[in-house]
Amino acid sequence: MDPDCIAETVYTCYKNNLDKNLKPCIRSNGIKEWTVLAGIVAYDSASDAYIPVSIATGVKATANSQLQRSNGRILHDCHAEILALRGFNTVLLMQINNKNGYLLEPTEQVEPGAKLYRKFRIKDTLKFALYISQLPCGDCSMEEEGKEEEEGANTETIDIIRDFTDDNVLQYVNADIKTILRGRFNYKKKNVVRTKPGRADSKITYSKSCSDKLCLKQVLSICNALTYFYLESPVYLDSIIVPNLTPRNVQELKRSFRRLSSIDTFHPIDFQSTTKCFINRKMKSDEEASLMCSCVLNIDNNQCFIQDGILNGVRNGYYTRGKRPLRKNCESILSRYHQWQKLFNDHETKETYKSYLSFKLSLNKRCVLRNEARNILSSDGWIETFMDDC
């Protein structure tokens, strides 16, 4: 797969299929906004074609305190690469409902004793790549983020975020779990799980960094619980493409993404660089991150695209402040609620498990793999986000 072709595929989809009001702008005070762009691209070796499956923008994460009223409607993590992965699974679910599509085909094979005969497979001519306009946050980019912190902070702040000993509880989400660090605190420490957001002054979330989540995908696949259930075999990323990678960047990516290499289902990722850069990336220190997040989904092989604007984890224009109930239809097409309630149409399974989380926990093989991977990434234990069921 050609990294420049993958990058260009994502840029073209962003340019042609996302409305201007969902892109970064220049604010009324003259401040220029920036964002991160990510996209899942399918490469079809039969036709030598690059197909954008889903693209997304975003740099935000939802505070854990906001999730108690969610019921699956609020997106926990709106970093671009995570939204793009959610978009990939949304497209798969839509195509499964249609019984076919440009990504998959039905199969007659079922597991022994299974009651369901609606299994699908990804077309064997397809490979998948993830483009990201900058290094994923977390473990693999701590050197780069550390440089950014030092360039933009005063001496006192640098000392707070950099100079730690293991007994300094400020760096931990939970002082009893020293293998999970908060954001960029103690950024010289490697091979640890980190939570979002990176900024020390932000409200706490328990969402894990993109480095950690993508590392897990090498074992669990890029399928979520719903598409994992339907597919004959899970789907893995072949490549991650980032603009202007240095040899040191690649070395750090390989180090960070080898953390789960001892697990049998581990699928290594090829890291590739492109010279093509995203037009709305951060270029100056005084630019501000866009509050808006977004996605574009390729539903029908470049014949039908749908988009969604996301603000504060819900559809743009639907957010309610404080502890007030969420508005009707506030959920994004990428949300857990939308995928479970509106796209997952196996009524027999829904009748058995009643809720998304009970269904998810019934996938025993996937749960065992997830727990094994988590134990390796964080030997002191794991910290869950709010149990957001629907």
C-alpha cells in the first residue's frame, strides 16, 4: 500500500464530503483553529483502488463526570483516530444490515452449535490502513509531546510535569495503580498506560490514550463487540500512516506497539510516513484546538457519504449543560446507543442479553483476550471508564 495514496484518499474525502462549518475556522478574535484528521482506508488489490471507509476529526475527550447521564449516547473519546475506528464499525453494521457491501460478503460457515446463520467475512482482496495527521497521543509520542510541553511552558510548569519519582501521587489517576499515568505527567516514563486528556488542567477522564487503544487493536482487532459477533474472522490494521515520520518516531512507534507481542493473536503494524500534510494541522503555538469533532462515512463505495458534527460528545446543537437530561436524538451515528439500538438488528440476541454491556461480556473469547492484554499493559490493574450501558 502506498502511504501517499492513502493520505491523499483521506484528504480528498475531507475536502469533498465534510461541510465547511464542521472544519476548523478563524475565530472572531483572529485565532486560527486546528484539529487532527484520521481515516480508515481500504486497499483493494483486485482493482488497485484506495477506498475511504471513514474519516474523522477531533481532539477532545469527555470528562468521566459527564457520563452518568449518557446511557450510551455520549461519545467518551473524540480523538480523531478513535472516531474513525467507530466509523469503520458503523459502516460495517450498515452493510451487514443490507446483507452485502463493498467491504464484506455473506458466508454459510458458522461456529459449531451456533443458532445464528448470519455470518459475514471481509472480502479477501482488502487490506486496511489508518491514516493519522500526527502521532497518536500517549506512550509512542511522549518524546514529541515532551518537547512541545517544554517549548510552551515556564520553568515551574516543566518541573511539575517532568520531574517525578514513583511516590509522587500527582501523576496517577489512582495512587495504587502506578502503571497508569495521567496525561503527560512524568512524560519521560515509557511503556505505561496513559489517560486522556494530556493537559494537566483538564477535567479527568478515564479514556486511555490512542497509543494504548491502538496497541490493543493489534490483539482484539479493529472490530467492536457488535461487528466481532457477526464476522467470520476479525479484521486487523496492516499499516498506520503519519506525515513526516523521523527514524526516531518510527523507533518509538515500534517500541510502544510491541508491548503485546507475546499474545498469540498479536498482529504487527507497519508504520509508514507520507510527505503529504493535513491543511488544518497545528502549525503555530498560538493556534487553538477546534472544539468541533466530525466524521464522514462512506456507505456505498463512494456513491453515498453521510457526515456528523459532534460537540461535547453529542450531535452538534444537541448538548445540554450540567446534569440536565440529554435531548432526544442527541446521539451521534457513532455512539454506542446508535450502534446497539438502531444498527444491531439481531433481535434474538437482543432479547437474550437485554443490554449492550451484557451482550459484550458474553463474548468470552474476546473478553479473555482483552483482560490478558490489559494485564500486560498495566500490571498493577486497570481503571475502567464509567459503565455506560444502553
